[in-house]
Amino acid sequence: MKLKKIFVVGLILLSYLFIYTDLANAAGNNPGNLYYVKSGDSLEEIAVKFDTTVKDLKVTNGLQTNLLFVGQKLKVPVIYKVVAGDSLQKIATAFNTTVETIKITNGLSSDALTVGQKMKISPKRMSIEGQHILMTREEFKEWLLNHKFSRKINLIQQHHTWAPSYKHFKGGNHFSLLKGMENYHRQTMKWNNIAQNITTFPDGKIAVSRPFNVAPEGTIGWGANHAGIMIEHVGNFDQGFDVMTKEQKETIVYITALLCIKFGLTPSVDTITYHRWWDLRTGNRVLDNSQGAAVKTCPGTAFFGGNTTKSATQYFYPLVSNKMNEIWKQQ
């Protein structure tokens, strides 16, 4: 019976690895403006080849460093020749850009096109300030599945910020909140960067800040950090405080499912962890055996039914597993 169980779990993990491969191929599925990085490539050489700049390549693709990996997909500008039946909207959709971007790039004053007309099609730029990249759920999916990471990741951390909380979110101040957290982590906590790799917001938006190839920092300790990805959810999700929005709840489940697919993880207490399960003094995992340990309530006593392993197993992990299956079926 035990061998049968291990075999089934192995098949599940293998299937998720195949899912990742297929999803990575599907994300950004127009090969016309995708460049596949080859051995010896650099951003400088690719920029020259496609008549663009390193800065534009990084903004377009959400690159936090100049590091490239063989096989990595980069969106690049291309020259497109108009054919019969084309429209600016049709071209914009095909190349994952916008009509406005095409018109500005090519100095067009109207939507009129001529068969044989050549245009430079520049990919849509991502919303970036400093190291912080702000995305929708779908943009995060494409970003994640089109990137490769050199660090082994086998643990997804769930945290809440406590402060800033919902009262500090004004609907459009994502970057100012991120900068505030970064300053606090650097200046007060004396860490070398913002602690978290990912931040979620009440409106469902997602920010990637600390590079995935850099382990997170924070009081959860080395045991959880060295092979972990840290997610901070803006809000105070202890009982009686912020009530999580539907948009943020959907985002948390969605990105956790995507991370599980990306890194071949099956939702469990060993792969998706809560800050509360780690002793702040020793860095050891205590799970629910917190008597005598220094623990926080993070990610909140009301986080998806609670912050215990029982609540995670009963309420959170099933949502993540279902979302993983849903993502696969949509491809």
C-alpha cells in the first residue's frame, strides 16, 4: 500500500512537470516576436540585433538583472508587413501589444493601414519602478513561465504585512507601499533588500520585487528562507481586522498554484508554509507545537480559515490543488 501511494504521488509530480513545460510553451504563444536565448547571448547583443535598448528589453520582459539563460524567451520588437484583412487591433492582439503603442512607435495619426506597409511592432512594456514589477494575474503567469531560475526552490512562504494594512491602500499606490516596505526592511531591519520576492494587494495585483534567484530575508529563519519563495499579502488578516477581498483571495490561490506548477510542488505542509509555524528565536519549524516557542500569528488567524496546519490542509491546500488542475485544463 505504501509503495502504491509513493507511485501515485510520483505520477502526480511528473504530470505537473509536464504541465509546466506545456504552459511555458503556451505563454506568449506568438513566435513572431519571441527570441529564444542562445549560448553566448547577452542583452547588449540582442538589443543591437533587434534595434532596441537593454533598458527596453528589461522593461518589456520584466528582467531584474542582465542574467540570461539558454532557452529563455524574450519579447522583442519586430518589423511586420501588413497583409489584407489586417487591422491595428488584430496586429496588437497577435503581438501582445496595444494599438496606442503601435501608433506611437510608428508615428501613425490614424488607424488606416495599407497592404505591404511595414511597421515596427514593439511589445507592451511592463509597469516597473526601480526593482518592483507590478502585474495582473495573467501577466504574472506569463512572466513566471517564461523565466528560468538558478536557485532551487521547494518551499512557498505565506505572510501578511500587518502594516501596511488595508487602510493604507488607496487603490493606486502600489509602488509607494512597496518602496515604504523596502525602506523599512533596509533601514530599520538592516536587511540588504526588501524581504519578500512577491507582494499581493487588495485589488488582486501582484508585485515581484526581490529577485527569485535571491533567497528571501526575514524573521522566519534560514530553514524556510534558503530554498523558499516569500509572498507578503498586504493586509492584517488576524481575526477582527481586515477582511480579505475576493480579488486578493483569488490572486493568492492563483499565484500559489502557478508557483507549485513551476517548481513541481504538491500542496502540503512541507511545500506551502505559514510564518506562524517557525520559531523566531531558533529558526526551527514547530508547526502547531508553538508552546514555549516565539511565533507570530502571520499570515493571520483568519487567513483562509486560520493559521494552523489543520486549517491550511482543510481550506487552503485544496483551493490551490483545484486551481492547479483548472490552469491545466484551460491550456
